[in-house]
Amino acid sequence: MKKTTLFFVVLIAILLNSCEDVVKVDLNTAPPKLVIEASINWLKGTPGNNQIIRLSTTTDYYSNVIPKVSGATVFITNSSNAVFNFVEKPDSGEYICSDFIPIINETYILTVISNNQTYTATEILKSVAPITKIVQNNQGGFTGNSIEIKSFFNDPANEDNYYLYRYIYSSQLKSNYYVDEDTFFQGNEFFSISQNEDLKAGDKIQISHFGISKEYYNYMGVLISIAGNKNGSPFQSPPATVRGNIVNTTNFDNYPLGYFSISKVDTQNYVIQ
């Protein structure tokens, strides 16, 4: 009887092991699209003159390499027709500007020329209310088992404001993103919030509040909804294409992926107690 039992245990182990083979499914590969990462962020307390824009293309599902796009012409102009050129770091797909001038409520136009295609987008630089205090609660969440962090700010009165909140954790690979509008707290003190069961004393958090446009608020809301926000990031590959504000003026149907945003940002670092 013991021999029979041992036989079946070995047989089951062999069958289970045989089920671990990786099956690679043949997938159709669409033509690559240009991806424009153009988040211009003016960090509070800095001149904001150093900025970077990254260009790449989409690739097939199984590829571990993101193709970089070199040789493009990239620049931003403002309403006074001042031109800020972004020069590529050789063969990197990273285009750098060291003389950008950020001005609150100024209108900026991005232009990217690549492979005989011209892409443009327009955004307005939005201000952000500074973070005034950070409060920790060790019995947060519905179960009371999460460490809850609230980052407070005073929303400006008599104007509509939209916010992007980002929490980066030193002990975790993924970050949390949230968007908010001040419809129900305009002119009052309010806060962003993070509830996380996996934090412990000594962990570090980088908290950033971005002032964003209504259009970027809507775009990020869709991305976050698609990605899910259980310790997730909207910059993971989404299961659906989300079009940003960048338009291909040469061939409208050949639109790029990505978004041109420009924001004032306040960043604070916090250590879990």
C-alpha cells in the first residue's frame, strides 16, 4: 500500500512538472508608434531650467529592449516666441534643455520632428499649492492595519485647480499615483493620502504634488483607471491605447503615444516612524 501511494505521488509530481513548460503565443506586431515622454516639471525651489524629453517607439510584446529614437528635432516655444531647444545626448533618445524658462500660466508649444513627421502639442504651466505638513496614522485603512500618510496643502480660493499626487516608496518597486480636483474643497485645507499595509518604520517616501491642467487631469484619470491603483503605476503598459494631446500635423492618423504636460511640483521626503 505504501508503494502504491508513493507511485501516485511520483506520478503526480511528474505531471505537475510537465505543466511548467512556457508556451509562447504568436502575436501580431503592429507598426511601431513614436512615444513622446514630455513631462516638464518645475520643482519648487529650483530655477526649472534643466528639462528632458525622451523619444522611443513601441515594440513587440516579448521584447525587453525599448527602441530609442535619435536624430529628431525637439523644441518648445512660448507665447512670446522664445525658443527652447532640446539637444540629444548622443544616441540616447534623450533630448536635454538647460535654458528653459518656466512662467506660471504661460502657454508653451512642443514641436517634435522625426522621420519627416511633425508632432505638436500645447499646454499651460500650472502652479501648485505647497505641502504644509505630513501626518502619519498607524491604524489607517478599512482594517486598521495600514500605515496612512496624509500630506496637507491649502488650496487657492477663487480658481479651479487640478492635482496629480505621486507616492514613491523606497521599499517597493511600484509607485502610487492619484488625480484630484478642488470642486469640493476649493479655498480650504486639504490633503493627498496613501494607505499601505507593507510599510514599516524606517521606510522612506517621496511625496510629490503636481499642479496640472484639466486636460491632463482627465488623461491621467483614464490611465490610472486602466492600470489600477493597488500599488500600481499608470506608466505600465495599458491594455488599451490612450491618446494624449500630441498631434501628428503631417499625418493625423499616425498619432504618437504620450503626453506633453508642464507643471509646478512640490516634493517632500518623509521617513516612516
